[in-house]
Amino acid sequence: MFKTATAKHGLGWTPSEFWAATPRELWAAIEAAEEEAKAIKAARNQA
């Protein structure tokens, strides 16, 4: 589960950070990573 969550969403968390996080913290980090990925993709498309 750790590898899937961190690799798929590019969180860059250590295993201890992942397992210590609450579900709310994990979900917020995933949403932030997805928003950042969308912004990067939009910037590339405009270039």
C-alpha cells in the first residue's frame, strides 16, 4: 500500500511518515499532488 500510494501520487513520503499519517492527512496530500500535476500539465500545454 505504501509503494502504491507514494509512487502513484509522487508524495515522496518515508514509510514512517506514511504509516503515521491519518487518513485525512493522506487524502489531503494526494489531492494536493493531483492539483500540482494538473497545473504542471496545463503549463506544458500552454507552452
